[in-house]
Amino acid sequence: MSEKLIRRDMIKAAAAAAAALVLPRTLFATLQDTDESRLVEWVTALRAESAFAGQSTTGARAVRAGELAIGTPYEAFTLEAYLREGGSPLRTEPLALALTRFDCVTLVESALAVARLAASTQTPTWQRFGREVERMRYRGGRRRTYTSRLHYFSEWIADGERRGLVRDLGAELGGVIDSRPLRFMSEHRGSYPALENDAVFREISAMEWRLDSQRTYIIPTARIAGASDGIESGDILAFATSTPGLDVSHAAFAYRDRRKVLRVLHAPLSGGAVEITRSTLPEYVEGIRRSTGILVARPLRG
């Protein structure tokens, strides 16, 4: 029997196994059954495919999860929904989870969570998926109030690097230090409902000032083509912006197609659905208004 037929049979068996499992409800989130069954289906498929598809790294598995998410609708501000429903930013923040809708960051977090579960021998439960997302999304991996969330993506990378979740590639790929202070949230208080609370506003402002000592490396737009050989499929991309006080405007995965051309797998900011760009990475960055370059981090198993 050919390798292709063996792989197809394994995927069919994985799908059947996924359909037979019933995931327990947890306190992390109350979502549709399709989100939970999708988790099991994706993890099982990644495990079945890994021996044939060379998914030996967390990034390779994550980008495969991203491929499985193609066509999933974009939905903005899902992490803020509890605030719109009257929740308090002073209480422990609910953990928003979904696999049937994404914004740019939740796609990255969710695909990485699926990848790490696929690399383990544990049963892929919704609770374990939530724990994987939680340790990426919150400072030090500890979910507390609104201010414990990693709101600036450059800190998301730096915090993850300190805890062995990612490796910042900016310096080795020829990046330059972006020393601009991050003040976007505090200077646009009216755009963030949680900042209506004075205590939360003070905490966010203090966090921004602490980040002044953080080293953020940006690969300038003009240097991306030259640095591309050092970027692997599954590396995390963040698109730097010249908007005052803001570090990045978008996050995604690097994606190498069958011809090894470097593209972008992402949940597009303009809405629509998860997709792989037709343009190459350098072309995509050049088309972003106010873009100054990219931040690059390599996912680790953690």
C-alpha cells in the first residue's frame, strides 16, 4: 500500500475516533459543541499526520492547525465580550476560547495550543486546551484581572521567551531595536471600556512605563527579503507599525507553500476568514499602511 493511501486511512480513522469522543464541559468557557469536537478532530488529525508530514516542531504543527482553520470566520473583540455584557475588569478575567471564530491573535494562540496538545500523549480536553491558551495570553501564564493580559504583542513575545514558549528571532535576523514608548492604550482611553475604571487605567499606565525597558527587535520592511531564509513555516509574525505609542497592528504565522515560497497564514484584520495570502511575506508587509517591518518569534514546545 502506498504512503499516500496509508496516510488517508489514518486520517479517516482519526476522524472516526474524534467523533466517538465526548469532551467534558468545564468552567473555562461555555461554547458550542462544534468548538469542542473541532479540537479533538484537529489534534487527532495532527497526530495521525505527523509521521508523514514532517511535523517535528511546534511551529510546523501550529501552521498545520492553521491550515485546518482556513475558512473560519474572523470576529473582532471576542476577549472584550464580557465587558460589554457588564463584567468587571477588576475581577478574574473569563478565559475566552473558540475554534470556530478568530481574530488575528486568538488564531495564533489557538493554533499553538492545538499544536502543543498534539505533541503530548494526553487526551485533548477543552480544559487542557484552555490551560495552553491561558499560559500564552497572560503575564507569567497567570490569569487574573484585565491588566494581567498581555495587551501589547511585543510583550506577548518577551514574556513567552522568558518562560520558554517562544524564541525571539529579531536580533539574529538583523532586526533593529524599536525604543519608542508604548502609550497607545493610556493615550486612547476612550477606546478601551475597561479603562473607564480609574484603578485599571493606573495599572495599564504603570505597565506601559515598565515596558520602556523592554528590548523589541524589528526587521525593517526593506530587510525582510534578505532575512527570509531564516524564517520557517510556523514562525510567529507580528507586523510593526509607525502608529504612535503602538508596537504592532497584526499577528500571523509565516507559511511556506509547496514551492517553499514564504507567505502569511492569518485571520485578516479586514474581516472575512482565515486564509493564506497570495502575496509573499515581503509583498504583504509592503502593502500594509504604516507598516515598518516585522517581529519574528519561533514557537517552542514549552
